[in-house]
Amino acid sequence: MEFMSTVIFIAKRAAMLAGLGSLIATISGSWQFAIGLSAGALASVLNLALLGMSISRAIQMPPPAIARFMGWRYFPRYFAMGVVLYLALKMGMPYLLGTLTGLYLVKFIILMMGVFGYRGGW
């Protein structure tokens, strides 16, 4: 359960940063970037949650079944990321830049946790 609490921690921080970034982008007049940022952050958090559930379930499996199980879980997640990026690309550059920024929020938070040992307080 420690693993899922870490996923929840990362999801909360990503939601906070995406909300703050969307608010700043909306106030500055770039609502397209704000929509893209929110969509990218949501897609990234959902991808992380699906990955977390898959890993939690795979830990309890026998080793030969893990590779097949994780392989079948891998493709839908990356197909969904491809759909999100394709839609953002079709909508225009501000949406695409916002979506890419949102997709990198989770990675940024994981980097902060790893490099600085940060685990709470904001």
C-alpha cells in the first residue's frame, strides 16, 4: 500500500500544479494553453494511476505471468497517450504546448521527490 500512497501523493501535487498553472494561464489570456495543461495533467495522472494499479497487481503474480500481464497493460496506456497528443496537435499549438507541459508535471514531481527527497509540505 505504500506504493499507492505515493501515487496518490504525486496525483495531488500534479493537480495542485496544474490548477495553479491553468489559473495563471487563464488570467494571462491563454485559455487554450490552460485547457491543454489541464488535459495533459489529467492524462498523466490517469496514466500513473493505471500503472500503479498494474504494478500493485503484478507484485502478487508468479514471475512467468508478470511479463504477459504487464505487456497487455502497456499498450492501452500508450495508445491513450497517443490519442491525447494527436487531439492536442489537431487543435493547435497552444493546446499542444499546454498538453505537453501537463504530461511532464508528474515527471517533474517524481524528479523533485528523487533529487531533493521532498515528501510533503506543499
